[in-house]
Amino acid sequence: MIAPPTRDGAPNAQELRPGLEAALQDARVLIIDDQPANVTLLRRVLLHAGYREVESTTDPSRARVLYEAYSPDLVLLDLHMPEMDGFAVLELLRSLTPAGTYLPILVLTGDHDPLKRRRALAAGATDFLAKPFDIVEVVLRIRNLLETRHLHSLLSNQNAVLEARVRQRTRELEEAQGEILARLAA
């Protein structure tokens, strides 16, 4: 039995599950890591976990082009790369992400320096995974971040619908008020 929607008309958690699974499988994941072995491993892990849309690069200078062309739902980002490090890529991606958009960026690093972790978090990293990473943990963190993004998108869409309803209702009330005033004046 499907539970009824919530009082405000939003779907409940049980109704979100089937849509969530499909949304997660169709989520676009962008991998940016200068080590081909890491990219290959992450691609295999993601594909094995059921994710169908995985794009990657070992050249961080392609981050902007890929971000704009691919519109990822999640970015997996290495911090230590030549020429353009992960911090520069992180700042670039955050500058390209529209305000109010939740784009999770999972930083993958072998660096355990707490200052660098704080710097990455301050620059907009969402989460961290230390290399070498546990495959199960990678899949779980990716799923959690994508689920959060999906729910954030649903909430944004619901807010837009509610705002449109409020505008419509306000127009109706203003028209009714004008009609009442016209009748009173007559």
C-alpha cells in the first residue's frame, strides 16, 4: 500500500524510492584525476554499481569544458595534479555552479594533512575519501551524495511549484479585491 502524500501535497518518502533509484542510475558523474589507473578503477566501480553516465579526464585543464558540456551531478576530484591542482579546479567548478545549486564534489586524496582538508572544505568540497580507498565506502559515499543532490533538486522543484501557486493565488485575491471594490463603488 502506498502511503498518502504529505499535508502540503509533496510526495512522501515511499513514493520517492522508485524515482530515486532511476535518478541515481542516470546520475552524471565526472571524474577528474591525473592518474589513469585511478580513473579506470573509479569508472569500473561506478559502472559495476549501476551508474551509467560516467565521464572522466586525466587533464584538469579540461574540467571547465567537461563541466559545461556534461552538467555533472557529482564530481570526483583529485587534489594533487600537475599544472592545475585540485584546489584550482574546485574553485573553478564552484564559480561555474549557479547559486542555490547543490553540486557535490567528493575529493579523493592521499594527503592526510588537516590544513589541506580544511582548505578544500572552505573552497567548497563536500566530502573526502583518502587514498587508497575502500571500494564499498566509495560506492556508499557516492550514493549518499547523489541521493542528497536528488532530494535537493526535488525540494527546489517543489519550492518553484509552491511559489507559482502563491503568485497565482495572490493574483486571484487581487482580482477579487478589485471586483469587490468596484461593486462597492457602484
